[in-house]
Amino acid sequence: MRERDYSNQTAKTMSGFGRVRRWIGWMPAAGNGLLLEATALSILVPVCFKMCGISRTQRWLRRWAAEGSSQNQLPDAEASIQRTLRVQRIARQKVGVEGTCLTRSLSLWAALSRQRVRTEIRIGFRRSGGEFEGHAWVEFEGVPINEDAKVVETYSVFAEPAAFDSRHKTARWH
């Protein structure tokens, strides 16, 4: 039986790891964790939506955020929001998974919740060219953070923040 030479394959794998290390190496150590979380969320949230549905996905994200939030100090909310938005944009570009407005908003909401920044997912609907359109975004203290306020104004918004997992106290979906 002939023995395979894995040295070339190992070299290719190691060079791939090197690219990843260079890719995240420019960030401070604290930012590396955020970038890895953002990358994982940009991949996992759309997959979980398709496999488990939106309510289970939000329940899982809520638990994940709660587990990490006890380890974090109370943040400077504005700085955390800007840093998280930037890191998530980089992760989406590098991974190549743009996702829908709902998956992006849930990912942002979960990442900020994990940093103890209280935000809300908002859902709005409008009629455009005879078509019914829905849109999701995240708000901090009533201000949209991942969407332009002028765009948000074109939607009729639900009065309550979106909570798709019915066990959560603000869920009002019938």
C-alpha cells in the first residue's frame, strides 16, 4: 500500500491559517474576539434561520448573548456600537455572506447584547410599487443604528420591538 504525502496539503492549510491570522492580526486583542464572533454570526444566523426558524434562532442568540454579557464590563455604548458595526461589516465582506436585513439585524442585536448594550430589533412594512415590503433594523435609544433614519421613516413600524421567541416577555406575535 502506497503512503500518501500530506506535507503539501499541510503547507496549504497552514498558509490558509496564516492568511486568517494576518486578516485578524491588525486588530487589538479585544477586537479579535469581536471579529471572530461577527464572522461566526454572519455564517450561523442565516443557517439557523433555514434549519431552525426565526424563533429558535432568536432564543439561541438571546442565551448566547446572556452567557457572554456577565463577562463584560458596562461599555461605552456609542463606542461599542461603532466598533461592532465596523467589525460586522468587515466580517461580511471577508466571508462573502451579506444576509437579509433581518439576519444582519439579529446578528448586530446579539453582538451588542453580549456587550451589555441594550438595543431593540424593529420591524416595519410598506407598500412600494404594488408590492408589500418588510424591513428590519436595530435601534439604540430610539435611533436606528444600522439603517438611515430617512429610510426607516418610509416604513410603518410595529409599536413593540420584535421578539420572535414567544417565551420572551415582549413577544406580541399572534
